[in-house]
Amino acid sequence: MRTAVVVGAGLGGLAVAGALARSGWQVTVLERADRVRPEPTAVVLWPNGVRALHALGLGAGLDAIATALPDGGVRRPDGHWLVQPRPTPADRMPVVVHREDLHDALIAGLGDRVELRTGVAVDTVRVRPGERPAVGAGRHLVEADLVVAADGTDSAVRRQLAPEAAVVSSGSACWRAVIPWYRAPRLAADQPLGGEVLGAGYRFVAASLGERGSSGASRRGGIYWVATAAGAPRPEPPETQLALLKRWYAGWPAPVGELLDATEPADLVQQEVRELRPLPRVYGFPAGPGGVVLLGDAAHAMPPHLGQGACLAFEDAATLSSLLRESRLPDAVQAYDRLRRPRVATVVRQTRRMSAVLQARGRLALRARDAALGTINPRLLSSAASAAAQWRPPTPTP
Ligand SMILES: Cc1cc2nc3c(=O)[nH]c(=O)nc-3n(C[C@H](O)[C@H](O)[C@H](O)COP(=O)(O)OP(=O)(O)OC[C@H]3O[C@@H](n4cnc5c(N)ncnc54)[C@H](O)[C@@H]3O)c2cc1C
């Protein structure tokens, strides 16, 4: 039986571990944390991410927990529409999912061929000609036919195999929260969720997780919001961070103020936005009869402005498992590298263009941004949608 070691039990690691196990592999997942527990936030999945999950055999689980996210347009902090909401064709409509629900669905997909070991921090990787690949954690060495490095932005495996890829700050911080329905504000009919507001270096996005009063698509329903602000993360306690957010977003169009008022400090999840610059030059490293691949944020951490990080991790997992069904192991590792690098480069390029627009500060830059949003918005703002629409899971060769 073919064996795999997956380093990291995040969204990417769990997705690929389950897919390999379902195709008959014996899989060991090594996770640094003592418990596999996601943040209490949500994630937007564009159609590419949804398609990838379906290709991985997780479509039914996803459908049960996802809420459709209609286009809510883009406004300025003075309420002026930069981009009016537009009807979105069903096949280009993203969905939003609570991360804990998604984790539960991925864990349910692991089956009994996956051994999950927590509290194991991988610190080395072995890639030598003629030998099976292996990872080390302290004095322990775990060998397998395939090693999947899904250990996130600070990946120890990537640092060793692709030291050219550096983790850098993107110059902004994000705050996220899910306000459970029982204390979520009741919004007027003219204050729909789903849109975003863009200011000078600031952005606010909100979405519904399920519907108030119904059992809802998500078991952890409520209102999810994300606030992005240029600058470093704040060292103050959550109470002060929330007070700062209320000051920064004061006067922004409804429902921004109502949502911040309904948020409790314990709801807040703050994170520095970081990315890999440059990206790794290689995503697949053949080793003896097998190899090592980089997957998810370990391979391509990027700012979340297009909501594509997790979607790409699922694409990686779907591509790898499809290639492994078709080809010999070292060939599949090389094919994975060939297929994933150009795809990732395209999405990262679009994300960086979006970063420049979102982070425009200063009057001239803002005027240029607003003009750009007003005139080329369909091209620029639908870049996420087009990136999403472009990807299809690899089809087996006849
Ligand atoms: C504010 C924000 C909003 C976002 N919104 C979206 C969105 O709407 N849509 C979207 O598609 N993406 C979004 N993303 C991106 C998305 O969250 C990530 O791309 C995705 O979670 C990456 O998953 P991963 O499994 O690759 O890495 P991670 O989730 O980072 O998982 C890595 C795992 O590896 C473990 N680990 C790390 N080092 C080691 C080690 N040495 N040994 C063993 N285990 C280790 C970690 O503990 C962790 O469990 C967002 C990101 C941010 C910051």
C-alpha cells in the first residue's frame, strides 16, 4: 500500500489527507498544535474552490453547510457606489462557510486510513536520490512514498526546500468576527449584507452565514465580517482593538457601525496579512521512488483580498490526488509542479493588483483608484470571479 505523510492539519492538509485515504493510501497527518481546531471565523469559497471540493468527493458535505453570497457591490465610506450590485450567474456565485463546519466536514472525510498525530512539530525534511522522502520531528523520522507539506505560511519544509521564498508583511492587518444570530443586529431591507466598503487603506466586508430564525445552512450561523486596515497588527487587548475599529470605521455606511456595536471583544480574530515574495521556484521535489510537494499556504501564501488562499489549497489537493490516480509517483510530483505553478502565478498576480487598489492612500491615489473602480471595474473587480471560472479539475486521460 502506498504511504503518505501530510505535514499540517489545516484546510489544505485535511483535504488532501482524506482524498489520498479514499484512493487507498495509508496516510499519517502530523500536526504541530495539540488540537486540530480552526479559528471561529468563516471563509468565502469561489466556484473554483467549490469545484475542487466536489472533485475531492466532499461536495455533499459542503452543500450542507454553505450559504450563497450574492454580489453586494462596492461603496465608498461616504455611501457613494463605486460598483453597483450585479446579478451573479449561479455558476459564478461564491459561498460562505463557517471554518469550524468546514473542518468538521474535512475531518469526517478522513475515514479510518488516516492516522492523525497532534503535538508533532516537523523541523526537517529529507530529499535524497535513491531514498524515500522523510520528515523529522525532533529525534523521530517518518518515511513515506509521498510527503505533502501543508504546514502553512511559515512551513518548515518549504524553508528547507525552497529557501528563496521569503515570508513578508503585506502592510496591513485584518480583523474578523462571527456575530451569532442571537445577538446579531436586525438589518433594514435596504442594508443588505454581501457587499464591501472601501476607504483610504481600509476595507469592510460582511456576509450572512445561514439565515436568522431558520436552522440555516451553517450550524454556526450568524453574520461574518472582515475589516482590513493598512498598518501593523495592534498589540493592545481586544477591548482596545474593538474601540479602535469603531473609531476607524465611524460614519461608514450601514450596517458597518451596527455590526461593530454587536461584536464582543472575544469574537475578534486579529491577523497580520503576510505573503510569500517571491513564490517558491518549485512545488514538486522527486525523491527516490517518491517525492515531496508543497500545498496551500506553504506553497503560495497571499493576501486574502480575492479570497483565494483556501480555494487554491483545495485546487492543489484535487490536482494532486487526480495526478496520483493516473501516474507513477515521481511523474505525478513533476506534473503537479508543472500544473500548479502557472495557475498560482496568475491568481497571485491578480491578488497583488487588488492589493494595490485596496491599499491606495493619499488623495491622488484614491482618486485614481475610484476612477479605476468606476471605469474598469468589471475587468478588475471580477478578476476573482474570472480566476474562479477558469479552473476545472484535471480530467483523467482516456
Ligand atoms: C483574514 C483572512 C481571510 C481569509 N479569507 C479567505 C477566504 O475568504 N477564502 C479563501 O479561499 N481563503 C481565505 N484566506 C486564506 C486561507 O485562510 C488560507 O489560504 C488557508 O487557510 C490555508 O490553509 P493551509 O492548510 O494551507 O494552511 P494553514 O491553515 O495555515 O494550516 C497549516 C497547519 O500546519 C500546522 N503546522 C505548521 N507548522 C507545522 C510544523 N512544523 N509541523 C506540523 N504542523 C505544522 C499548523 O498548526 C496548521 O494546522 C484568508 C486568510 C486570512 C488571513
